[in-house]
Amino acid sequence: MQFLPATPVVSFQPPVTAAPGTPARPGTTGPLPAPAKLIGIARLAQQSPRVRERTGVEYFSLPARSALNRESSGRMPFAWTLNPYRGCEFGCKYCYARYTHEFMEIHDGRDFERKIFAKLGSPELLRAELRRARDRGLPIALGTATDPYQPAEKQFEVTRGMLKVFGEFEGLDFSITTKSTLILRDLDLLVPPGRRHRLNVHMTITTVDARLARLMEPKAPPPARRLEAVRQLADAGIRTGVNAAAIVPGLTDSPAQLDRLARAASQHGAQFLLPIVLFLMPSAMAQFMPFLEKEYPQLVRRYRKLFRHSAYLSDEYKDGISRLVADLRGRYGLDGKREETTVAPLHRQYALAFG
């Protein structure tokens, strides 16, 4: 796989109508497009050079202004997020993060898996930010809006670069969330930090049904391989668990299905099981509903009712899943917890502020 010459990203600029009388571009019949007036991340994306291309996927180098981003809601069990890429090639039908491409004025939800932006300079930014940090103990989540071990990582190794930076520090609290067995490549970097830092690996497994997983997550490794990765990580002494995510009504949420997943997780050495129920932002809904109509048309009416007024399922549904998973945790020994850092008050103080 060879790198391509750097070329400007122009294929996804928003359409702009040129002023009357603008001369046509040579070889075309239409007017020359006026320059797009974009700001922030959208402008950076527009200017990102394409560095690689293969069938159906383009890869771009995205300049990053920072590596760590604050989790601003105060509701999550981490204070900072760290994402080495924008977009994800795994193409999960339910993926909530598709909306993040809209910040770059890329509004076709399918481009989330077709246009992948690598933040090649982010390991150096991470090093600088950690050096300036006043409190390095706040939890950092690696891989919240993209999979840090998606296929692009084989080429660009941005995630591996970040792990090397973590190895230069002591006493960090960080987690990694992935669906990929590529994480095993980095055992040499994960085992030492696992002794010097608070490290958790979350392997996302939606179902142990290989056929269903292939339909919903067409380019992700099959469940059996992910479970084997859980075993190898746990055998290496790394605290590893399974994210049951997303829990999809009518497809992966039955007691029998969740029992099979919990039992398999336990048998492969997982220490915890975390449920994350489906939610569908408009960009995700636009991809998920055609999938349902094609593969599970009997569920379409139910979903239109479930998500008629909100991207989120009802509290009643979520409470029922929580009770079911709590029972499975106890049954299969998946309730292993560490003392959690209280992060909400620290968010207000920006205790990891820089400068």
C-alpha cells in the first residue's frame, strides 16, 4: 500500500453557486465553483491532503489543534476523550458517531466510513498537553467517537504513537474502547502501562451471533475473534471487559441473547460487562432504518414508534436492561469494579487545564 501524493480534499465541499458570468472550468459545461466559506474543523477538513486511497475508502491527514478534548456533560465516567481518527471504516449500521462528520460539512452519513481522517500529529500534541497538565489523574477515554484500531491504524499507527506517549508518564487513568483484534499488536505497550497506570480495555461485542454481527458490523472482526482478544488481554494481566453495545431492541436485547454474551465474556476472562443501549441521532437513523427495512422489515413499525419523539429509548426500557444486566453480572462474575474518580466537580474546575 503506497501513499498517494498530497492532494486537496475537494470531493465533499458543499455546493456553491458561482456568480453570473463566471467562466466555465476547462472541460466542463458548468460555472467554476466559488471557494467554500468554511471555518473551524470544516475548513481544516477541506484543506486536508489525501494520503491514501483504496476501494471505497479515502484517507486524509487532518491537522489537529489539540489531542485531548473535554467531556463537557459531566455525566460520563471519564473527563477527557482522545480520538486518533475521524470516521470509522467498520461501517456499523447503528453507529451514533456518524453525526461528527457533519461538523466538517460532510452530510452524507455513508461518508463516515468512506472518508477517514487521520490525526497524524496528535501523539506529539498529546505529549505536550500531558506535560502541561496540572492534574494527570483524571480519566481519559481513548476511542469514544471512532475505533482507534480500525483498519487505518495498520497504516498510520496513530494509536500506537499515543500509547508510546502514555508510556512516558506515570499515574495516568485511561481506557481503550475497540471492536478490533489489532489491539493485540500493542501488547508490548499496554502491559507496562497496565502496571504503572489505571488501564481498562473495553472490547465492544454487540452479539455472539456471527451472522447478525456481520449484518450490523460488516467490516468489524467477528465476535469469536473479539472474545479471543479479550482472553489474550486478560491473560496478559490487563483489566479487560466487554461493552454490550449497542443493545438493539428486537435484535440483541432478549434475556437469552444477553445471557449468551455474558457467559461468553466470562468464559474468556472478562472482568466486567457494561450495557449501552441503542440511540439514533438523525444521521444514524438515516443509515439504520434502510438496514432494518431490508433485513428486518417486521421491526420497522416498532422502531418508528420507539424513536418517534427522541433519539433515545425510554427510561423504562433502559431500566429494564440495567436490571437484566445487573443479574447477569452477578451470575457470571462480571461486576468487577475499581473505585471510580468523581469527575463531574473536576470538570467545572478544569483541573486538567493546560498552560
